[in-house]
Amino acid sequence: MLIWFLDVDFNHQVAQETALYWQKEEGQLAQLIDRVDAQNQPFSELGQAAKENMKENYTWEKIVGEYEELFLS
């Protein structure tokens, strides 16, 4: 699994270092696709890191706890 995100702060906060980022400039996404295609390597480690990031940081328990802390303190 490979995650491609537009290079904005929110996406970096969510995916951290588990995604590939591209900028909204002509040819940027195509260049990134070409670079990945040329590497001829599996991205399973990056995909596994992305799954772990989501499991750790985006569970309902964690999200509710953060909202409770925000609103009740």
C-alpha cells in the first residue's frame, strides 16, 4: 500500500512520514509517480508504517479521549 498526499500541513500531521507527498505544480505528481516506478522496490514497509500510524493515532478511544480532555479541562 502506498499513500499519496498533497503536500499540505494537515496531511503531514495525519500521515507523518508514512506517505509520499506531491505539490500542486505542473508535473509534480507525474515526476513522483515516475520516481516510484523507477525504484522497482516494494513499498510494503511504508504501507505497514502507515497502517500502524492509523491504528495508534486514529482510534475512536483516542479521539474521544482527546475531545474529553479538551472540553473538560
